[in-house]
Amino acid sequence: MRCFSIRGFSCAFVTLGLLAVGPSGCSLFGGDDGDPAPGNGVTDLPTGESPDAGDSNPSKNVTVVGTPDDGELTEQFGVFVSARGSDTAEGTRRAPLATLSAAIRMAKSKGRRVYACAETYNENVVMEDGVPMLGGIDCSAGWKFSSSLRARIEAPASPAVLAKGITKATVIGGFEIVAPDAKHPSESSIVVFAINSVGLTIAHSRLQAGRGGDGTDGAAAIALTPAGNPNGADAEPSHTCGAGQCTTASSSAPGGNGTCAGAPGTTVSPGEPAVAAAPTTSRSKARRPPSPIPGRSAC
């Protein structure tokens, strides 16, 4: 028999080394990990049994080791819960509570286990140290453990089950636990979140996570365009005339510093001056100066 099974992606977040998951040789209710069906409601007590059998302290410890026998399915050992019950009830088979959370609180105060009918519970559950929670009980057939049934937790938020500081032997057995899909970007879907919980064991149960949220979109790229004064100034000719001759030369001013528009850019060096043309001699008119050399910028 497999004592623990997982279905879904990233379905259980635990603190490594602190959660015991189905130790070798564990057994709970017998059977395998096939898909169970939910129960069909609560029947009355078996003939001859009293609903007040839990008035005295349990003769055995509430810790579950192996498979509890049907003789332990009494008020002496556990608090009973059914989705058809009421949280103002006594937590007995005849008057079960309605939520696992209320059953855990009552079981903690009385030193007992939680016995859950194989029905669906729409709630988040916080485990208590030393309070076992056992599902897979057929409440329509005389309150018996069934290897083909599991109680189902459909949590409205993540984590579906929280276990914090569980140091005493505490078992979750006979459950199918389902976490919802993430509702916001980058949010996770978490089934069981266990912190510092060396005493926690999950057996004969199925954990199923929902879909995690997509990551947040990245920022759009910024387009950069040249700006400022990327080009050098126009060259200016100079003339020297005398004795019937004119000598013409040219020079240019440096280009301005280039900048980038759209985002902070990097200031680059000024443009280089134009190379002066070699002096020429003309008896008629000055030669046209060369074109300027532009400055440089980088984006």
C-alpha cells in the first residue's frame, strides 16, 4: 500500500526534514490510493450503543499508530464531524459538528481525535499539536472506517492545511486535500504548509494543488533617439591676400556633446575639428572650403 500520494504541480510546500510523510510500514484503513467516493450522509448509532460513551477519559492515548479498529470509533476516543452537522452540536455520532476546525478545537480541549465523515468540507484547516484527524469514515453504514472513502477538504484559499509547531505524533489520514487556483499574479497554490512539524504524518491521503499565478509582465523597452548637438559646426573659410595672390584655408569648430532622448544617455566626447585643407594659390578667386566633419554621439 502507498501511504501518501500527490497529484498536481507544486502541490505541497513543507519545511524539509520536518514532516513525516507516510513512514515505512504505516497503514490506515487498509486498501490502496485509488480515487474514493464521498459518503452519502449520517445514519443513527449502531444498535445498543450510547451516544454518551465519551463522558469518561479515554483509556488509550489519542495517538494513532497503525489502523484504529472500529471499537475506537466512539465518543470515548473522538469528536465526530459531518458536513451535515452543526457547530453548536455536541460532536457525537448522533450530533456531529459541521466543520473540521470546530472539531479540532473540541478534540484539543478534550484530548481526543477528530473523526470525519467521508464528505466535502469547504474550509481551511489549522492543525493542533497532538490532535489526529481521521477521515474515510462511512457515516451512512454504521460509522465504519472504509478503505474506499476519503473525506475531502476543498479550501477557499492557500494553504489548504497549515501545520505549525507539530511536535507530538499527529496524523492526517484518509483525506483528499485540494487547494484553489491562485487568484493574483505570482501567487502560489499550496496544499499543506508545515513549519517545524516533526510530529506530523500524512497517510492514505491525496494532495492536489491548483494552478499557480502567472508572473508579472516585464516593463516595456524605452526607444532611444539621438538629441542635443551631434553634428559639428560648419567650417569657416579664411583668406590671406597680398601681392596679387590669395591663400585660402578652412577650419571647423568641434561638434557638441551627443545625448539620447527617451532615457538617460551617456555623454560622449566632442566631435573632432575638420582637417584644414592645404594652402592653395589662386590668382582669380578663393576655392570653396571643404564640408565640415560632424561630431559623434552614441545611443
